[in-house]
Amino acid sequence: MTDKKENILNAALELFAKEGFTATSTSKIAKKAGVSEGLIFRHFKNKDGLLEAILHEGEERIKILFANIIFETNAKKVIDLVFDMVLGIAASSDATDFWKLQYKIKWELEMYAESKMEPLELALTNAFKKLAFNNPEMEARSLLIIMDGLAMRYFLQKDFDINSAVNFLREKFKQ
Amino acid sequence: MTDKKENILNAALELFAKEGFTATSTSKIAKKAGVSEGLIFRHFKNKDGLLEAILHEGEERIKILFANIIFETNAKKVIDLVFDMVLGIAASSDATDFWKLQYKIKWELEMYAESKMEPLELALTNAFKKLAFNNPEMEARSLLIIMDGLAMRYFLQKDFDINSAVNFLREKFKQ
DNA sequence: TTAGAGTAAGTAAGTACTCACATAATAATT
DNA sequence: AATTATTATGTGAGTACTTACTTACTCTAA
């Protein structure tokens, strides 16, 4: 991958996350990346292709992030790691941009990729089963719903205290 | 309010909720509403003004919806009514469009109006206090976070079973 | 020498918005 | 009551500008 191609991907990620996909023009991306507008179309065919490339890179990233949780055998730790993941995203500004884009795209283009979350949901179900919860499937699903709620607040509500919210909810899943 | 003005508001609500604010052009709205494009600007000054008018109508609607919950004195019922509200939104297709817009706009324009939810959060805090929960503030906040998570899934995940999710989570807040 | 990386200057189709003008409803004045 | 003046509602054709995308071209490295 050439430098300029990477510049385009970085600039697009940042702008899409900040302004949204439709509101970000290819000329804005080119300017930010320091390249000619035509180069975007040389490398990615069209604007959709550029988004696809970013999302594809993202999938790899998500896989790696999830792998650490999925391969954990201690049930209690699995649940804890999911909460830690949220705090981890909030701690890294690079990860924040990336995850914000994931959510923004979900709302703007209405493409909820359930399959992406499936392995995590399965790992959680298994963990709750081990801990003898009497509805492990729903318990796992609920936890992921809560994650979405937390993410939403974190990204959109300026003064949101994610740490205290995460720690409180963590306790709710302990007994 | 004239018929044509109302047509514009309805068409815009539907299109904004479906396609997003930026992605919806004023010409599309005019066509759907069956009016000339110029009339939009006569009535609402500009595209932002049109959105503002829709959002303002929405605020009144939210106030009415919340009032029923806030004036409930039975603590257990307050919590139950919040869950009922979510199911109510899912049951009415008209309410669905309206609430979907609220969320879409949040993400697209990144304006999270915390103040809108404040009275509801207060009522919930009070309810949890009455029920002797030992962190009623966080309990209330968590419930609203969960509502956001539920809304997100309902609007974006096609096969999401909101009824079973709501009923399961309802139980979690009972003891 | 040939393919990929890169650019500047285009393109047609849209974008939000304006303006001159027509008509309908309301108010004021005879 | 009848006429006039004034506003509010509505339109169609236009505006300047932006949009995603193309094309013809140059440069560079293998």
C-alpha cells in the first residue's frame, strides 16, 4: 500500500466518523489527504468502494479485539473482558474514531451486521451458562444491548461518565 | 396550518427518518409532498428551519408521552411504564418514524439533548429511591442507557425480538 | 517498455435557495 | 355592501455552487 493510498483511508475514516458518509465529499477527503481527487477513484473505484475498504479493514480489527475474549475460558473473566473492552475503546482516541464510524454508518446506511457480533454473543452465552444463569442466551443478548446503549451515550453525550456507568453495570451481571 | 404546509412536514419526517437529513434533498421532499420546492423555503426559511419545525413538534409529543410516567406515584409502576413505553413505540408505525428520526438526527448531527430526558431520569431516580435501591441515580441512568440500546436494535436489526428483550430486562429491574 | 501511481481540468447532474409573478384570503375604507 | 388595499399562500424558472466521477495526460519504478 502506497503512502497516498493510506492517507486517503485515514482522512476518510476521520471525516466519515466526524461528519458522516453522505456529508463528506470526495473533494474534502482529497484535500485532507493531500492528494488529487482523481486518485480516490483510481484506488477505490467510487465513494462506496472507499467506505467498503475502510469497513473491511475494520472487520480485521474487530476480529482481533474479539479473539482475546472468545478464547478466555474463565467465565467470569469473559464477562469482565467485555466491559473492559468498552473502557478500552473510550481510552484510545484512535479506537474511538474507528468505533464511532461503525456506529454512525449503522444509523446512516441502516446496515446492522449482526453476524459480526455473533461470536461474541456465543462466547457470552457460554459464560453465563457456566455460571448457572437460568437464561444465558437472553443474558448475553442483554449485555450486548447495554454495550450499544453505552456506546451511544459515550459518543453522543459530551459529559457522559462512562467509567462509573460501566462499573455499575458490571456489578449487575455479577450475581 | 395549511394542508400543503402539513404535507411538507409529513413528507420531510418520513424522508429524514428513512434516508437521513443530509441525504434528503429539498426537491425530493417537495415532490413527495406534492408542492413546489419554493414553498418549503417560504414556510420554513431554509432546510434547517424545516428540521427545527419537525423537532419542535416532536418535543411536544415527547412531553405528553413522558407526562403519564412522571405523574405516576406508584414506584414499581413508574419503572414498568418506561418499559411499556418502548413496546408502545414499537407497536405504532407512526411513532416508529418519529422516534427513528430522533435517533438518526442524534447520530447524524451529534446533538444529544440530555435535557429532554432529564425529567424522566428524575422520576426514575425517585422511583428507585422509594424501592430502596442503594444507588437509585445510577439505576435510573442505567435504565435509560438500556432504552437507548433497545431502540438501536429495534430500529436497525431487522429480526430483533423487542418483546422478549424488554420482558427479560424488565425482570432484572424488579428485585 | 509497460503497468501502476498520480494529477489538472474537465463533465453532467444535483444541491440549497431566490425571485418575479399569480392567486386566494383577510382587513380597511368608502 | 361593495370596493379597495394588504397580506399570506403558492408556483416555475432561474441562480451560483457542489457533487461524484471521467478523461487525457505525465511521471516513476520494475
